[in-house]
Amino acid sequence: MAILKQDQEFDADIIPGKVIGIASDMVLHDSGFHFHQAKAQLLYAPSGCMTVTTSDRQFVLPPFRMLWIPTHEIHRVNFRNMVAYRSIYFDESYAQKYMSSGLKVLHVNSLLKEIIERICFWEWTAPDLNKENILSVFWNEIITAPEEKLTLIMPQDMRLKKIVEQWTLRLSIPPMLTHLAKEIGAVEKTISRIFKKETGLSYQEWRQQWRLQRSIELLVEGNSIGEVAYILDFSSDSAFIEFFKKHTGSTPLQYLMKNE
């Protein structure tokens, strides 16, 4: 078991053992882009919200979502408020028995939540025999966990990369297309064509997906509907609620309650 302090360094690749769990309470964290050479990773927060960025995608992980990260996958973890950080590392050969390659965002039910807590706090040196029953249930739940599809594909065009990174880090909100065109000195049609080609979405659709991800973060962090509507530049609370329901099928409060 490792309970990490805010700025304590940790390298799972150099620690022996097929399953290594760590836990920490952190705030204002930015891991920087990195990858794990020898271990796959399961990333989860029972409270708070994390944003994970890879070379071409962005994921939001509220307490009812976890991210499976295979070996060699470059990624960056960010969060601004207090997060109960949980991470489990699996030797590559062991993980391959149960999980196919590729990033996966999975739903976390109440049983998985308790199992992840147990794994993250057990002693690394404890005999494997004491862990096998827990791991058996863990893999059964992981294999049947519903996959979540709320993913934001990031454009790779060099004219947009720097400014998109600012949005990724939540330093600013993606502007309307007219303002973006003026900011980067490109015509609107060019920007629209780039986004459609590289993300599969028009710029306006992509911007709305970004706002949806950000709204989930803000709601999980404890902001009211009015505060979220104001931060994300909706015309009114009801406009935000209508937007959220259109994209998720639930009002913001219903969405949070059904995923508790």
C-alpha cells in the first residue's frame, strides 16, 4: 500500500508485484504527459473529478467513472479541486488475460467502488492467496461494467493545438466560431473543415461536447446549476438544464443522483 503525499513521486514500473494500489488526497494536480512501460493502470476517484488527456482524446472521470489505461499509452491527469485519487497498476502480462488493449471508460457500481478501495489500501507484500478472491470478483465486475462513451476527440492541426490545450486545462472556454477565427487568423470554413475531419464533429458540436464535459466536472465539484450556467455562458439556468437533458437524457440533478 502507498498513501502518497501531494508532491511525492511514484513509479509503478519499478515496483514488483502483479497488482499495486495507491491512494492519495490531492488538489490542483497536473501529472504532465507520461506513460507506464510495464504496467496497465486503472484510474478512479471516489470523490472529486479528474480530467485525463491522451494524445488525441479527453475524458472526464466523476466518481461513477473509471479509466482503463493500457501500457505505453501517453496520458496526462489534471484536477483543480480536492480529489480522492485511486490508482491500481497491473503487470502487463497479467492484465492482458482479462482486458483487451485500448483505453476504456467504465461505469463504477457500488461493489466495484468498494473493491477498488480494498485493493488500493492492501499491503503489497501480503500473500497473493489472500487477494485472489477479491481479484476474481474485481475482474468479473470489470468485464461486465458498462462502457461510457462521453469522450472528446482533440484536433491535431498545429494551428489549433496550443489554443485547444488551454481549453483542455480549463483555462478558458472555447469561444464561438466567429471569435475563434479572428483569434487564430483563419476563416470559419477552414476551422469547420478541420474539426469535422479530425474529430468527426462540427466545431459547434465539439464545443457543446466540451461544455457538457465541463458541466459534469463543475456539478461534481459542488457548483449549483446557476453557477454552472453562468460559468459556461448559458443564457439562463433553464437553458443549461435543457442542454444537459438533451445530451444525457437527465436533468443535472437526476444525472448525479442516479450515478451516486
